[in-house]
Amino acid sequence: MSPVRLGPKISGLLAAATTVILMAFSADDPGDRLRDPAAEAHARALFRDIRCLVCQNQSIDESEAPLAEDLRKIVRAQVAAGRTDAQIKAYIVARYGEFALERPTVSLGNAVLWGAPFLVLVVGGGGLFLHRGRAAAAETPLTPEEEARLERISVPPT
């Protein structure tokens, strides 16, 4: 029995139909989806920018955790209310902290957090360098009295 060969157009249509079907089943609950496809696409794009606080290495788009499901509902409700991306992310940050964002904002606090280890290395290295210089400078030659005393106590008794 020989395999069935499909034309390139039919193969492409079959692949597209399969993709659409799989995408339809990828949402957690079809009832949760927004009716407007553009708004749903917008919400799904935001899902990738928000971290699952349970899994911590997945976005809420990838996670199956109940908290991720709740966060997806919150984001969908915010998108449906017409909020901007910045407003939605600010709401999530206010509620769950900046850790909830996959890409934290650039701020002085984050700069200190990321720069502190390098600052500690520079300060520690400088401290060691200065300490080593002081230890070398602290070596002074012995006075003649100290040399005589050292000679007396270092000679073994006969």
C-alpha cells in the first residue's frame, strides 16, 4: 500500500487548521476568553510578560497553576475594561510586587540590587589592596637594642 500524497496547498491548509484547533484548546477555559479576538490576542501577549508566582520560571501563559489562571482572568478583565499595558502591569505590580513581571522596570532600586555585588567586589578588592600596602609599609628595621636582644634569645644554650 503506497502512502497518500497531498498537494502543497492541501498540506498547508491542513497545517493551518491543525494550528487553529490546537490554539483553541490551548486556553485554560474557552468561557474565560474574550469575545473580541484582538482583545484576546492583546491579553495573551500580556500573559507572556507576567510571571507565574507559583512556578517562577514560567509566564502565566505557560503555567497550569491555579494562581496563574486567576492572573489570566485579572488580565482579561483589565483588557476588557480598556486599560493600557502600563496600567495593567502597574496593577499587577501593586498587588503582587515587581517580581511578577518577567522584565522588571529600570529603576534606582533595581540598579542598586544588580550593581551591589559588583560594588562589594570593588570595595573589597580596594580594601585588600590598601591593607597589603599598609602591611608592607609597617615593616621597619630593628633597632640595635632589638637586634642584640634577638641575638641573645635566639642563640641556643651550650
